[in-house]
Amino acid sequence: MAGVNVKSEIKPLKKVLLHRPGKELLNLTPNTLEELLFDDIPFLKVAQEEHDAFAQILRDNGVEVVYLEDLMAEVLDQKPELREQFLKQFIEEAGIRTDRYQKIIFDYLNDNYKDSKELVMKTMEGINLTELHTDKSNSLVDLVSEASKMVVAPMPNLYFTRDPFAMIGNGVSINRMYSVTRNRETIYGEYIFKYHPDFEGTPEYYSRYNTFHIEGGDILNINDKVLAIGISQRTEPDAIDAIAKNIFESDSPIKTILAFNIPNSRAFMHLDTVFTQIDYDKFTVHPGILGPLTVFEITPDDNGGIKVKEMHDTLEEILEAYIGNPVELIPCGGGDRIAAEREQWNDGSNTLCIAPGTIVVYERNDVTNAVLKEKGLNVLEMPSAELSRGRGGPRCMSMPIWRED
């Protein structure tokens, strides 16, 4: 299966992109948590065991699992001439501005990490000042800096592969992300979609070099003709205008983009923390979104631009209109306010649908999971004590590459 094919949130999943959490989580410290977007420090060994269990559930259900770190390493192995370019770009994007440090870090990575996969993992992990063995005598910054100083910050959010890019039909959006710490993650997507033999030539609907922010958690493929995008804390309306024009100008069958205006808060970080489709006629939903919603319908106009129509309606009525059949919204926590808030915090409505009616969920959300089972869904529970500390569920941790039409 070369290329990408994702025209729905529920059709049988055949191939998915993950990132197994690595040593980048060991470089989280209490005083860097906030800038690195974590609320707590996951225990790496257990987080990896949980992630492996997630990958195994997917494989047991006929899904091919590929890893971000492997795809990037394959690019460097197959096109060794890209190694120097990638390293220089990585160092520049890591905020290393002085010639001296650019050279020190380049030499350190190039000389010590000959194996492509080890090199890729190291770029994700970050670099501590003590690793560089610089000659301290000729630099004030080295003498003054603490030994624990990270010269290159880690990328601990990488196991949420949903956000740096997004598959839309047969194309990809390589996103410009909201926070400085996550924007660097999209460098791997740039190389994979440009140079990996399985993906080169994939149409690009958005570039990581664009000005405005957009993240994959805000992008939901309703069907082959309708795309939903959240206007959220992390996705700007200007980005939606731009991606809409690019999609309409391409040969994509998408003719309508629905922009959902969602509350700007950590609990509603992305559209997929608010609702996700789990069957032809069923969605999980955050109870806080059930009032009237403002949604903008974006369609192409006759002059190559776009036209936007504002709609005020309930989520249920909007979804029914575009899906073409009655839908059932299943509230996180089964409508119990406290359970809903607790389980929403642990991504109770952030489910990954791997076939209509079959979903992967965090086992810790037992109230929501019991409701889903009562509704006749096939609920596959994965362990989640440590992974959930990163505030993202099974949908956040996966990027579908291929779903059957």
C-alpha cells in the first residue's frame, strides 16, 4: 500500500503510523513540564509497555503498524545524501544559532550516531550540555550553565502522531503547530512525505512553512466529500481558509469543509477531544458541547475562491445533515457530570475507530466504556496509567495512513 487513503474516521483501518515513546520522556523535568506541554512525568518503562500493548491490539485486528522513527531512518538509509541536510536543518530548528554550537552539535551527532535509527531517536530525545564535552575554558556560557541544561530540547509529545500531520483523502497536511516545542516534530513528516518511496508524491494540502497554526487533532474525515476542522486553541481560522482553497483546487472529491468553533480551553484542546465518530451512526461526545454550536460551512465558489456560510445548530443536527442518516451522540461519562469531567481529562471521548463499531479506548475510562459496551460497540481496552499523563487518547496516538474505502 503506497501512498495514503483516509476518507473516513470509521472504515476498516489497514495501516497506521505510531511513535513508540522513547528517552525524550526522560528529559522532562518539573520545571520544563509547562513549556513541553505536559502536566506530569510518565514512567517510561510502563508507558512503553502500554504503547506496545496498543500496537499489539492493532496488529491483532489486521492493522499494519509502522513507526515514525523507522520511516525517517529508512529515508536516511535510502538517501544518505540527505543526512547532512537533515542534521543542519534539525539543529537550526532546535534554536541553535551560533556557528560554534552548530558545529559542535553537528559533529557530535554525525560522529556518534552512525546508525540512522539511533540518530533519529537521538534527535527526538534531545541533547544535554554534558554530552558535548566542550572545552570549557574558552566559553563563558559553558562555565556558567548548569550541567543539566538541555542544549537541544526533547520532543516528548511525539507519541501523539495525530497532530504533526494529517491524512485527508489521498493527500496530507503537514502542519504548522501551535507551540514552539511541537512545531519541530513536523520535520520528520517533511522528509517522509517528500523522500520516502512509499509516500513521495503525496499531494500536500498544507505546508509546515505556512504562517498559521493547524493541528491534526482538529481534522476529522467525515466522508469522502465532507471534512470537519476545529477552530480551537491550536488551529486558526486563517489556516482553515488556506487549506480549504488548496483542497478545492486539487482533484480531491471533498466539496464541503465544516469549521467547528469550539471553546478555547485545555479540556477542548482539539476537535477530537470533543467528539469522535465510532460507527456509521454513533459518535462519542463531550457533554459540554451539546448546546447550540457555531459551525461555518466552507464550499468552493465559481471564481476559484471559497464561500463561507455561518450555521447555528446542535451538533446532532449538523452531523445528521452531512452524514445523511440519524446519529446517536454518546456522552463521555454517560452523562454523569463528575465522571464526564474526570474521564474527559483522560480522553474518554478520544477513541480510535478501527472498523465500524470497533474502537480502541483507554481502560481507565470505565464509566464511558461501560456505556459504549451497552450500546453494542466492540470496545478494545488498552492499559493507560502512564500514557494518559500526556493528555491524549488512542486517536491522538495514531495517524491512520490507509483505510479501506
